Amino acid sequence: MHSFLEHISLNVSDSEKSFPFYRDFFAYLGYKIIVDKEDCLAARGEGTDFWLSPTDEKYIPDSFHRKRTGLNHLAFSVSSKEEVDHFCNEFLKSRGIPMLYGSPKFFPEYTPDYYAVFFEDPDRIKLEINHFKRS
């Protein structure tokens, strides 16, 4: 059997903050917005689709934390270290989004040439843009 991850569905606590963030984020990464409604935002790239929906109000008090069981972060790979740097300068800095762990930088504990930036979305879901040579 052959399989691949077809889509990821994320619930967001405030679609008025998260949808604009993700519209810009996905556009910057070359994804196409395939659904854009008040209650759903979906984007398609070369691999996995992303579907975002507002969190039901009764679940909002149980906010996301990446240290709990479940999702830790989402990583997107780009074709060069320079693209990571461009993303930092053009997307993150222009929006005042803080970069985590002193990134962008090399993370040799992953692989010797692993270069990445880490940051958070409006719900504090950790996101990563990286580049490294795959073997």
C-alpha cells in the first residue's frame, strides 16, 4: 500500500486573526486558496492540503499548547537557506512576528546543514520554515 498525508485540519480560536495570517502565509509559500469562507479556509500546495475552521466556543478555554500530547509543530521545507532568510525578512519581520530560539540559524543537532526559522501562528501553533539536504 502507498499512502501520503492528504490534508491537515486545524481549528483556530479566532478566525478574524488566523484566517488573514494563513491567507498571507500560504500565498507566500505558493499554496492556492481553494476555499475562503467565513467558517472555512483551505489551501492546496504540491502535497498536503490545509483546512482551517473556527473552534467551537465551548472548546476555546482549552487553548492549544505544543507541549501537550498531539501536534508539536508544522514544518515547511524550501529550496535554499536564502529562501528561509527571505521569508524571515519579507514575511515575519514585516508583520512583527517574533522568531523563536534565536532563529533563523543552523540546527546541527538535526543534521549538519539543517537551517530553519521557528515562529508561532496567532494560536501559538509553532511553525517552521527549513532547508537541508535530504539523503
